[in-house]
Amino acid sequence: MGIYNGNKLAQENLLDVARYCTMAAVKAPQITGKVNILTEIITEEDIDPLEEILGIQAKTSIVAEGDYNTLKYCREEGLRPVILLVGASNLRHCELEWDCGACGFSTCEEFNKYSDEVKAEVSKLRRCYHLGPQCSWKQLDLGSAMCWASAAAAEFNVENRMIASIWNVAKLVGYMEQAESGAALCLGPIKNLIYYDRPSLRGKWTAQEHMEFLFRAMPSHFMGFTGAKDPRFKYGDEWEKKPKRVHIAPRSEEYFAEIAEDENKIDQICARVKAGLKAKREGNK
Amino acid sequence: MPEIYLEEWPPYSPNDLERRNGAIEVARLMMNAAFTAPKAGGVPQVEGHIVWGQSEQERIARKMEELAQSRRSNRLWWNMFKYEAVMVRESDAVLFLGNYQLFRPFETGCNLCGGVGGCQWFYERKGAHFGQVDVSEVQHPEWLIDGPVCGIRLQGFGLAVGSALEVATRLHVDARPLSSVGIAGQKLGYCPKSPMVVGIPIAAQSKSPYVDILPDYHIYNLSRYVDAIRRQHVITRMVHWFDYRNWDVMAELEQGKSEEGEGK
């Protein structure tokens, strides 16, 4: 009889759980019965370019920063998650003829006409994570499919979370080519609350940085009486004695220049991964 | 200790009402699942109504049948509303789920709604100023749903619906998400804060009311068959009279049998 390292064995079984989650996504009840669910699974080093792009985006996005640090932590611990991408392909055309109006058009025919007209413009977007417009009922069905995949993981007591930023970068680098929308379901690693309390972010910011985040997220919570036009801002204990005032300021040109440079770096990573994916897919044929 | 007898026939009898209580409890648990379902940003957005009872379900079914007439030329639409009205009547309860944040975009500029133009596409069509939508202003009173709605919120809505359905599955209760029921429910005022509602009829019965449906199901269903049997039974009695106190016609059959035996 062999002796197994249970944690290692469980980590290796994440791919099996991803299989069951895929079954659940496809089996999820649909309102329309018309949504074609697609899935792809990313594992091991193939996750690293996603982490790389999130690292660049982290400079300007708190969401990307959190997810980047989490993926980095998992990689460094040798416990990368298995990433299940759940999407759908036939969302931009509506054959239902329900004419319900939820999409913003009075008939499905009008929606389809607009959808066809805008396709060329959508295809030119530099960053496109979701291809719209989409039939509202079909989007709802896609949401249910994502939920069933996640619920299947929960039944196996596997740490999991649907993460939009990871879907976004996966889509950018060429995964789920046929999918028009979707989400990334991270499965594992075999740890607790990896994507919730996020032990990977421990010590990543100071108390002052935390407060500055809150200032930006909920400025009205820290605002003083508005009678003096530019209201005073409760930036610290001295806010009344040494007042600072709320003032809308534009971003600097340097800020936008830096973002443009980062976008070029992301393009380079995308080109590199896309070439690799193409070779892999041709090899699979 | 009191005893509880559960049996599904006849409908709405004390034993059937006791049985239905189980399904209603599941509806409550489905609602829990809808609330705790994953959602973008964790933002509260779901509301629900649990409706049961013969008159309440009949009211929903009749509204569906009324809505069927609004697309008379669309045969599939008409079928869907008419057939699913039967399902509502045959259900133990109906859970309505709505998303009241559909008119308040997630503001990531995802382009799910319009393909291009980010959240501006949505705001322009809702007549918004400073990114604020007047949710009390109905723009298209003639539409069934006063769209457009936010795509990210819609997917969150789907997650809530999926989560509720998953609980029903785990608890062995049949459930089916239906747009027809949702649209009718919204028109009747259920989930009052939500521009879009999904109806989930649920049933804990020997035969799921939601699958294995016959063509023209609004005509060929159990309730209609029972009605036909009652009618035929009465008519049969009315045209085949029998003076049971003075004539034991069945005894003649017995006599015939015994005479046959003697002859052998």
C-alpha cells in the first residue's frame, strides 16, 4: 500500500473537479434553452501570462492588484489554481422573437439589426472582454451556468471564486476565442479563503494607504459641511485646524502616458501568448 | 403528538396542503441561495416573492394567458405562455426573483449592453443626467420590459436564479425558471423594485409538471382530463337509468355464470 500526501493529491484532483464543474455548467437549467455554453481550462504555467498582465494592470486597478497578488502567491507556494473559463457563443443574435424590450430595442429583429451593424466597430476595440450587445435572457442563462459550475465546486468543498479580471486577461490573450462573454472560475488551491480574506495580501498596504483608499472609494463619508462651497475633507485628526478641501482635479498627462506604455506592454504579452496558443491548438488537431 | 398525513391527491385537500408546505419551505431556502449567490462587487440586488394558493396561482396563470394574446402571431410565444400557465396551476408555489439594480450599471464599461460606447450607451437610452437614472420614469410603457438593462447585473441575476435552482435540485424539488411567469408576475406587481423578473414555479410531486409536455398542453393536461371525466361520468348516469332498489342487474351475470357451470 502506498502512502499519499493528502494535500498534494487533492491539489492534483482539481482538474477532475473542473471536469465536474463543466458538466454542471452545461447542465444548468436555461430559460431560453438556446445558449451554447463553452468552456476551457487553464493550468500550471499557462496561468503565468495572466498573472503578468494583471501585474501591469495593478498599477491602476485595485481589483487587478488583488488578483495579481493572489495568483503570484499561489505560484510561489507551488499551488496554482485550476482556472475554468465558462462562456457562451451565441449571445449576440436573438432568435427568440419574444420582443420583450429588455435589450433596449422594441423587437428582436431591431436588436439583431443593431447587433450586426455594430459588429465591425466592436471587432476594432483594443480591449474587448465581452462582445455586446447581447440578448438579456441569454445573458441571464449564462449567469446560471456560471453559478452551477461554482456550486459544483462548492459541493466538492473546493475553494473557488468567479473572477472577472482573470476572465478579462484570459480573453485578451486568446482563450475562449468563440465566447462572447463569460467568467473565470478559479478552483483551488487546497487552502481556505484564498480568494476571500486573501492571506496573500497580508501586509501589502499601510494604515495610511488603507485610509487613502477609503477616501477615494467613499469621499462623501469624509466630507465636512458643504456650506463653504469646497467642503473640508476629514483627511486626519487635524482636518478642522488645518483644513484641506474637496476639489475636482484632472489626472496628469504623465499618468495617461504611463497607462499608454503599459497598454503596449500588454499588447506584446498578448501577441506572445496568442502565438503559443495557436501552435498548441494546431498541435491538438 | 399530532400526526401529519401527506398525499398529493386531491389537489388542495388538507393532506395536499400539508405536502405543499414542504415545497414552500424549499422556496424560502431557494431565496436564501439567491441572496447569497455570487454577484459582481457583492452588491445587494435581489428581491423575491413567494406566492402560493389556488386563487393566487390562478391569477398568475390568467395573466400569462392574457400576455399570450399580445404576440398572437408568434406561435412559439403563444404556446410558451399558454402551456406554462398550466404549469403554474399545477405547481405547489411560485418563486419570483427580481434584480432591482438592473437600471444601475456596474460602471466598468464592459460593453455587454451596447457592444460599444461603454455605460454611456445605457445611460443615453435611459435619459440619464450625471449618470443618474430616474427609475420611476417608464420610457417604453408598451414594452414588456423597459430596457436596456445592465449586462453585468444581468449575469449577476442569472447567478441568483442558478443558485436558487441549485438548492431546489439538492432538495429534490422540481423547479424551472420561466420568462413567461416572470413577465406576468412583474405585471402583477411582484418584485416591485425590479424591471425584470424571473418566475420559478416549484413542485414536489410524483410527476414533474415542467417536463414531458404534450402538444397543445393547454388543452391536454390533467386538470382538463379530470374535468372531462367528471362531465362524462355525469352524462353517462343521466342517460343510463337504473332502478337499483328493485333490480339487481349484476345478479343476472352471476346467475349466467352458475348456469354455465351446471352445463359443464
